[in-house]
Amino acid sequence: MNMILHRFLAAFGQYLILMGKVFSLPERWRMFLKQYVKEMSQLGVDSIGIVLLISFFIGAVICIQIKLNIQSPWMPAFTTGYTTREIMLLEFSSSIMCLILSGKVGSNIASEIGTMRVTQQIDALEIMGINSASFLILPKILGLLTMIPFLVIFSIAFGFIGAYATAIMGVITVDDLTLGLLHDFNQWYVWMSIIKSLFFAFIIASVSSFYGYTVEGGSFDVGKASTNAVVRSSMLILFADIFLTQLLS
Amino acid sequence: MIELRNLYKSFEDKEVLHDINAVFEEGKTNLIIGQSGSGKTVLMKNIVGLLTPTRGQVLYDGRDFVQMNKREQVLIRREMGMIFQSAALFDSMSVLENVMFPLDMFSDQNQADRERRARFCLERVNLKGAENKLPGEISGGMQKRVAIARAIALNPKYLFCDEPNSGLDPKTSLVIDDLIHDITTEYRMTTIINTHDMNSVMGIGENIVYIYQGQKEWQGNKDQIMTSTNERLNSFIFASDLFRKVKEANGNA
């Protein structure tokens, strides 16, 4: 137990030191902006496809499940639409979507930085007098923080489109679904979803970068770091979700 | 000129470098040689500042790198160029972008001038025509030449090469050696090469430091190696039949 606590504290200390190095002013704004735009594209724009696809199908499946398992003659007709909206807004489009992104984006970040570490590309940056942590990690964190609200909004929208697709299949009528989606709508829930996703985006980018940056060894260790990055950031997202939901509700 | 004074390096209880004193001269190809595990890579890392010595001084033209603050170290680092064993090219960038990278980071020249300088460096290492290729699309020898072009882009005062011939065939190794030697003489750089390639030692070894189990065992040049009576050095240098025969032939001549 002591050993585990010691290892956790040592890793947490290393993480804080790394973040201290990351949050410093860029040496060249021109290069920083170039990296920032590249990361927004690589981490955000390239994730749109998977976010839309998963959100569409989950929206549809939630709608079908609610209709089949909860909707009954003595419940209002808008229940299915209402519940679908609440699930998408409150949990799926922020927390679950970020868990999925921690797999895609987190492993991408950890393996990219980890490979740079083991092939001495990070050493090459350091030798040139560049703050490699800030140069590599800051654009990733800011890039993902910039793109995540858009991904959340796209996810919500495509979840609803998926729900409407079930209306075409005859699971629910369009009028009932629309009524449910609009019933007792609380705008704060959208903001809550976005605020939560910003915290999760920071966790994904910073934790994955930490595991990639601190790799020692070869390709086997890069693979291990990539797995660790996904597992640890997923766990942290789940923990953070509890506190943020409590705090923001 | 780079000078090491009483340099020690330990990892926890294990002492890897012990009281290293050496001078690496300007305009010369200075070689650090030694068996695998002798501590030469650790020594190189201490010189360039990737590791901090436990004790001792690393003097860059009289300025102690170890005692400098971060800002001063960054400024010195901008006078360094380094060629890594694996070339360490940025694999998401083209050859031209790799060479332009230090210029983009530190030069105040406009885009056209930076590109002109990068193309000049690529021509200098005979790599004209490969500008738009990615590092993964070119051979190991070409990658090393791109690394040399990147290292000299900012006209460094100090050039470091960590096993530059590693993984290259003997002919390509000679090309790389000659290139490093020519550039060192041309730009009056202080060049330190970490190697265990005996062809390099005999070809461009103007000042050679032999490291044995973390200590400086011998220092001299390629001609003095032939006549050295140091047993450890001889057993390392003349381990191969070919070099033993060369030595015998030299002795008979």
C-alpha cells in the first residue's frame, strides 16, 4: 500500500513539474500558432467523424431503448424524447464522448510524444535550447480545449438526429420526439456539458502527454505508455465527472 | 574550445564518470572513443547539458555551462549543433522543413532568406533534390546528411555527433566523416564525435580521448595511436585483424 502511494505521489509530483514547464510563454509565437492550428486539426477536426458516428447511433439506440423499456400508456408521450435529450446533454456528449476521445486522442498523443522521446527528437529540441515540454504539449492542450466545445455540440446535435432517424423507422413519431426534446429545456445543461468537457479535455491532453513525455526505453515502452495514458485519463475523467456533476448541478 | 575539468557523474550509488579532464580544440575533429558501456554517451550528454555532472566543470570558451542559469544555458545551446545516432529528424516534417526548423525558431530572417539558407545547407551536404521528401522516405546515410545540414543551419560554434556512422555502410561512413571534418575546418567549429568506428578514428581523429570504465585512459591523435604503448587502448583499437595487420605493417616500415 505504501509502495503504491509512494509511486502515485512521485508520478503526481513529476506531472506537476512537467505542467510547470508546459505553461510558459512560447519562444516563437509564429511557430506556436503553426503547432496550435496543426493540433486543432489533428486532435479536433480529425475526431469529428468518430464523434458524429457514435453520437448518431447512441442517440438512436437510447431512443429505441427508452421507448421499449420505459415508455408505457400511462406515461406522457414526450417521455422518450425528453429522456433521450437529458442523457445526451448531461452525460453522453460530455463524459462518455470524452471517454471515447481519451482512447483515440489520448493514445495518439502518448504514442506521438513517446516515439519522439525514444527516437531522440525531444533531445534534439532540448539541444537547440527549446523548451520541448512547452513546444510539444501546450499546443496540444490548447488545441483540444479549443475544439472540445464544438465536438460536444456536434455530438448533441447528431445524437438528436440519430433519435429522429428512429422516427423514420417508426419507433416514435416525429411530433412526440420533438415535444420531448423541447419539454422543460434547461439551457444550463448545455453549458454544463461544455464546462465538463473542458476539464476532461485538459485531463486527456495533459495526462497523455505526461505518459508520452516520460517514456524510457523503446517501442514496447511507447505501447505501454499509450495504454497507461488511456487507462489513467479514463479513470480521472470518471472521478472528475462525479465531482463536476455534483458541483455544477 | 571546450574543456572538461574534474568531471564526475554518478547515478545513485554507481559512479559512471570519474575525474575526466580533457580539452577539445577549435577547428579540429575531437573524438571520444571507448567500448560500449564505457561511459562515452554519458560523457557526451554531460557536455551538451542533457545530464548534469555530479561534480566538475564543462567550459565553453571559458564559460562554465554547469554554473550557468537557464537563460545562459539556452543562449549557449543556440551555438550548438548536434547529430544524433538515430539522426533524430522530425518525422512529420519534410527534409527542407527539418533544416529550416532551427532557423524558424531562432532566426529573424524572412521566410525567403530562411529557405535560401536551408537550401544552401542541403546543397553543402550534397542533398539537392530531396527537399520535399519525408525522413522515412530517404536512406540512413541521407538522414545523417539532413541531420548535419540541420545542425549547421545556424552556423554553430560547437558541433556534437553521437555515433554518426552507426548503421551505415563503410563507404557512406567515410562520406559522413569527410563531411563532418570539412565542415569543422571550414567553419572553425569545435567538433566532438562520439564513436567506436575505427575507420573514423584513423581517418579524422585529430584529437582522440579514450574512455575506459568511466575514466580518461589516453589522449592523443591518430598518428600517436599507432605508436601508443597503452595496453588497454591497444587491445581496444587493434581488436580486429585488419587494424592489427596495419599496425604490424607500420611497425615494419
